[in-house]
Amino acid sequence: MLKTLFSGILILLLFTGCQTGIFINDSPAAMTDIRKAYVSVMGEPRNTNFNGRELVSKWHDKRGRFEDSLAKAKSRYFTKLSILGDRRPYKIKIEVFHEVRVSPQQYEIVGEDLDQAQKTAQKIEEVLNQSLKGRNVIDDFRAF
């Protein structure tokens, strides 16, 4: 009984403590502003989920350069932004994944690049701060 309880607690701690990625906490920006900031830094997303809270970039290299040839390269990266929370302030999660080709049409994620994710998060945060400085609070309510 005690062994089962200990195993359950250990598994629970393992799953809750394994969050990866870089977070921008308590962003007061609207979801549309977050998406615009992402597009200005990473370009148009390759994929977006149905509610627009997860954006996946086109493939890029380790330095963040986008090229069409990376769609078939041996090694490539992509950036995923997730908007967490049901209302403001939002928590923004940025992850940069490294993929390696294992067969001609199949890729496998082999790791996560936290340094690149940190750089991308800083760029997005700078763009968000610039957009918030020039905004009028009343414009955000859209009364009409």
C-alpha cells in the first residue's frame, strides 16, 4: 500500500515538474497583439490550431534564418508559441524544437533549444512592450 502511494506521488511529481520551454508571464497584451508580435518576429506561421492559441513557425536553422530548402534538410528547427490562460494577463510559452530526418519523408524531434527559445521570447517581449506603449487604454475596450 505504502509502495503504491509512493509510486503514485513520484509519477505525479514527474509529470508536473517536466515543463519545458521559456515563459513570458503575465502579459497584459490582447491575443491579437501577441499573434502580431509573433508574426513580426517569426513570420507567418506554418500551422495554427483552431482557436489561434498555438502558432507553429516555418522551419528555420539554428540561427533563426528561414529558407525554403530547410523543408527537406537533414536537420531543422521550428518554433511553437502557446498562449496559456483563459483571460488576461496571459502566460506565453515559447519552445524551439530540433528535428532530424530519419528517412526521406520522416522527421523526429531530438531535442529542444532553450537558448534559441530565450532569444525568441526576448524579441517577442520587446515587440509586445513597444505595442503597449503606443496604445490608448480606451481603444482596447472597443465600445462600438
